[in-house]
Amino acid sequence: MPIHNLQPLAALIAGILILVFPRLLNYVVALYLIIVGVLGLMR
């Protein structure tokens, strides 16, 4: 599964988690930035 297909799914899951657990926002954003950064460096 190409990575560009996972981004909308990850965004949807992150959005739902943030709605349910607003305190997760910092962790979700931090993890997203780390993952995007690592994947960007690997290309």
C-alpha cells in the first residue's frame, strides 16, 4: 500500500482520537510530524 494512500486514513483516525481525547492532540501532532519527517528523509 503506497504511503500516499495511508495519509487520509491516518488523518481520519487522528481526527477521531482528538475529538474523543482532546489531550492527545499534542501527541498525535508530534507523532505525525516525526513520521512524515522520517519518511521524507528516507526518500
